[in-house]
Amino acid sequence: MRDVSIIGIGQTEVGEHWGKSLRHLAGDAVLAAMRDAGVERADALYVGNMLSGELNGQEHLGALIADFVGLRGIEAVKVEAACGSGAAAVRMGYLAVASGLLDVVIVVGVEKMTDQKGPVTTASLAMAADAEYEVVNGVSFVSLNALLMQRYMHEYGVRHEDFAGFPINAHKNAATNPYAMFRKPISLETFKRARMVAAPINLMDSSPVADGAAAVVLAPSDVARKFQPLSVRIIGSANATDALAVHDRRDPLFLSAAALSAQKAYRQAGIGPNDVDFFELHDAFSITAALSLEAAGFAERGRGVYLAKDGEITLGGRIPICTFGGLKARGHPVGATGVYQVVEAVLQLRHQAGPNQVKNARIGMTQNIGGSGATVITHILAAEG
Amino acid sequence: MRDVSIIGIGQTEVGEHWGKSLRHLAGDAVLAAMRDAGVERADALYVGNMLSGELNGQEHLGALIADFVGLRGIEAVKVEAACGSGAAAVRMGYLAVASGLLDVVIVVGVEKMTDQKGPVTTASLAMAADAEYEVVNGVSFVSLNALLMQRYMHEYGVRHEDFAGFPINAHKNAATNPYAMFRKPISLETFKRARMVAAPINLMDSSPVADGAAAVVLAPSDVARKFQPLSVRIIGSANATDALAVHDRRDPLFLSAAALSAQKAYRQAGIGPNDVDFFELHDAFSITAALSLEAAGFAERGRGVYLAKDGEITLGGRIPICTFGGLKARGHPVGATGVYQVVEAVLQLRHQAGPNQVKNARIGMTQNIGGSGATVITHILAAEG
């Protein structure tokens, strides 16, 4: 294998883009990333997307988007791993460049979710869970996560308001991110008064349905500097899985795929959790953030929630998370999220994060989760400066 | 990069599998391929599938199938490129092993299409075309191809019955393939009397909607023989694209992505069309077979159809195609087809094709097409004996 670096990044604002189709959103992100990288061509385009068939009546996004951005002819496919599709596509791009067979690979994550009515989107998102054993019995994706949160609170004696630090941190960071969906801080009071979605998950525990696209350009590390003086190296990349159905897991409160994925990435990078300066985790729900911190080695079992409560996840804390707002406040266009995380990590490592900058950030980790923890893709990135 | 070989193959019968769910079909193929390879573990599972969301209410197939076959924890994703999804997944597996980062990678193509009513399947298949510029105007996937066939007949002065050789050859070869959906020969008379689907495409010009799964196990060539004495090497692999919408193409009667994909694969393999002993092409419709032969360099423009008419595509002909029945008669479970093609090519190169054997087959080519030619993946395989 050869080392791989990120030489360009691009993103669209996350929100309700009723005036732009899926190809336009993806195109905006790809073209921004190409401009940033200073490239006019590429060998391949890998698209991370979960629900274009169900919500947009369109499969075959690879060829569609490649042509739309002026790259007709190049290799192109879509990669899907539910809400982990974005980072799964990044990993495919990483493997392709690492192989030596492709040089410049663009990865775009895109999802357009707000054209459909709520029940259609809810039913589609449930396709991340087991259709024949979970969904057939009536669970939605949020109700599955509500069971996990309820169990966590019961097992560890945690109160619901102990989770408030997660959305408060996310919204605070999103306030200064021009690409975020919800650019306003929230208070503990907002959290307590939020409407219930599926008890105990309330509106402030939940990331929003959204439209958006983010893209990265990958190239071999040995030529990356020719394109981009601020290139960022991928020093760890891993994809690991677990049972799709929550009831099939050995311990539903331990995200074993997240742990395995993080361990593989740490091993490849030759580092451990203490070397990570910030962690873009997958806060689809507050409970997911807590479980991710535990699985990735930043907290003991049952203690992840206290990192939020004690302020250790803020920009100046021990392990900053969701530095641009996370899924909760930047927004969660599902197949795009994993690429947004990588784009944001690159901004941190380039020291271009403005008011959101984590001081002296040298190593960042991203972790994108598909379903309620069945596919987890971890990347560890390092500044090359 | 390092060289990659195929050390195991598996397939299910193609047909209407109402008694088996998608995971069972995929599982049968994966376990057969693992037994054939003599492996009990793998580093990753890549799933080729187009329509599991639309037709089976299930995304996130990577983790689902990995767990179902006893490989819980390994890297897994779904790869989609419409009807080219199967070979697109094979190519991802190829790149992953070539990178040196993964050793044993299983690729399974699976599609379960017959649980839904016809209109749902037809609408879902149309997602391979451009939703906003083609489908919105009323085209289905077969009507798009009917336009191409009509134009071909007009441009080159070809009669409809000149295409009959394609399905006649396919059905003849399927008759002795225990995995084929339609195991009976057809005559010219059958072809002429077949019901019209979308003029001029009749039922015998059309591959059937079907359920099925096929799998391959990939490993580095330098250790392949340890697993499998009859390993087959991938000497060329390429994915190329074209505009998704037919009206956007420079010349609708030339499959430029097929030509580009074939040229890239030929170049990598260091061979040309004359070196290819058989060609598993994508005969979704008779017209597609003719256009593929032309784009891949086996016939001049407008002459592909005569290879069928003159019998040059039969097992003993100049360039045998669809040696186990092709999409037309083996059946076309869309996301699985590209893997079936590779499995069949391996059987030929191992000289395990029984009555379907192409004599002295040493080099075989497979070409899997997404949409009406927008994504084309070509593989060239060589016997290592």
C-alpha cells in the first residue's frame, strides 16, 4: 500500500434545500473540493448515499454525479452502509488510492431528505435496521435508540438531563459554523422543555433530517503537497460491523463495531485515545454520543455521559467533539454525514476552523455509524505541516 | 499494487425464490464460495445490490449478510451502480486486495426482485435512468432500450429477426446450466412469435426479472494457490461511465463507457480482443448484446448483430458469449448479474464448465452494464494453471 492524503475539501450548507436537486447539491460539494485541491480531473468518484432510491427515485448516482460535475467517463459508484455511507465511501477511496491503481479519487457524500413527507423518511431510515426482525415488529429508528437510552439510564443510574451537555455543546459549536443547520445555542432549559420524540429521546436528543453534501479529494501522500500545501494524511482507516438487529448483539449497550473499528484504526496509526486532539463522533442521538465515547476508549462503560456533563467535550476540553455542531446541530443528511465529519476534521488540522478551532490540533479522529451501531467506520487524520 | 486472484466461487439457482429471503440467498452463495475456497474467515464482504431498499425494504446489506454468514465484525458495505452493481463490487474487492491492506475479500451480488408486483419492479428498475430528465417523461427501462433498438435497425438496415441469434444462443447454453432460470432451447419461430414488450423489443429480446445470488472469494495471487489449485487471476479490471441520460450522449448507438472500460482492461492485461477466448457480456436486451460486441472491439459499428446471425457467438464460434445462458436465459437478478458473469468465467477457466465448456479457454472477459450504458465494469481473467 501507499499512504493517502486529503488534498481538497468542499461542503454545502446543511438545511432544507428545496431549490436544489440531489445532483446539484453533490455537484456543489465536489466542485468546491476540486477547487480547493486545485485539480481539474480525477480517476474516480465514489458517492456515499443511503436513500436516493427511496427518497429521490434515483439510483445510479455514481455516473449521474460524475457527468454532472464534468467528469464524464471516469470510474464511479455509490457506496452504502446506512448512515455510515459517507465514511464507507471515504474508506473505499482510501483503499483505491492506497492500491496504487488510482491516483486522484473524489469522494462525495450526499443526501436529500426533505422533499418527502415525514412518514416516508421515517420508514426509509428504518431500512438501516433489520426489516424482517425489527421493523416488521413496528420499531422505527428513533424508537430503537430510545430503548438503548432507556436501558443506559436504568443500568447506570443516569438521569435524562445528564445528557444535556451533548446538544448544548453541539449547538454552541454550530453557532459559528456557516454550514450548520441550527446556528443558535441552546440552554439546559431548552433541553428540559423539548418535546418528546420517543421516550426518553426528546427533540434536543435527536439530530435533524436534512439535505446536504460534502466532498474530499484524495491523492497519494508523496505527491499531495504538490496540490495542497495543507494536505492532511489518513493514518488510520477501518470499517467494522456488528449484528444488524439490536437484540442479536451480545451487549446492546456496548457498540462493539465502534470499539473494533477504533482499535483497528488506532493500531494502524500507532496511537491511542490519549493522542487524539478531537473526535468527530456520530451523535445521531445523545445516547449514541455517550456510547461512542465509551467504545472508542475515551470513557469507561457508563461514564461517557459524564464527559458531556463535566464539559470535557467542549472546544477547550479534554476531548472536544462535534466541533462544528455534530449531527445534532450541523445536521444529519445521512449519507453525507461521514464526509462532513472528515471535512471538518481537515479544517481543524489545517487550523482553518476559525472560532471553532481546537488549539494545537495535530491528530483528529472521525467515526461514522451505520444503523444503531452495525457498521462503524473510523478514520484517524494527521496534519502534515 | 499486488496481483489478485479468485480462489472461490458460489452461486444459487436463478429463479423465483419465494421461500428464501434476501439474506438467505446471499448466504447460500457466500457459504458456497467460502467452501470452494477453503476459507473460514475473511477480511471484508462487499455486496453488489441495486434495489434492496425499493423491493425488500432493507438497506445496510453489508452488516446484515456478514453477520448472517457467521462473519460478524468484518468490514462490510454495499456497492451500487444499477445493473452493474455486481461487477462494481468485484472491482472494489479487487482494489481492496490490490492495496495490500486486506487479504481475503468476499464479494457477493444479490437481488431479490420477484416479491413485488410488476409495476413496482418496473418503476424501481427505472431508477437506473435519469429520474429528472428521462423517467419524469414516462420512459421505463425497457422503453429506453427499445428506442436504441429501433434506431439501430433504422441506421444499419437490420431486421428484427436478425437479433434472434442472441436469445437462441443464450437459451441453448442455459439448457445445460443447472443454475439457469430458463433451461430450454428456443427456436427462430419462438422468437418471431414472442409477445411484444416495447416495440421492437419482444419477450425473447428481454432478460427476465429474477432472484439470485453469486459470490467470489478474492486473495493475493502470491498465496492463491495455497487455497485453491485452480485459482484464476484478474489481469484487467476497469470501471468507466457515460452520461446517465441517453439523450445526453454523443452517440446513443455507441456504448462509450463499454468501449472505455474494455480499453482500460485490455491495456492493463496487455491483450486485445483477439486474445479473448470467451466474453460474458451484458445481454439485458438483444440490442445491448449487439452494442456490447461492437464497443468491446469484437465487431465494427452496426455489425455486432451479425455475429449472432452467423453463429460466431456459440460455444464453438469465434467469440462465445453467454456461455451459461447470459442474462436472457440464466436470468438477470440485477445486482447479482455481474458476479454471476465472473463465477461463470471462472468455471470456464478452470475447465469445469461441463457441456458448456469453451475448448482451451485461457482468457475470459466479463462486462457488466449499469443502466443503458452509463456504468460499465470490465474484468479480464486468466487461468493460472
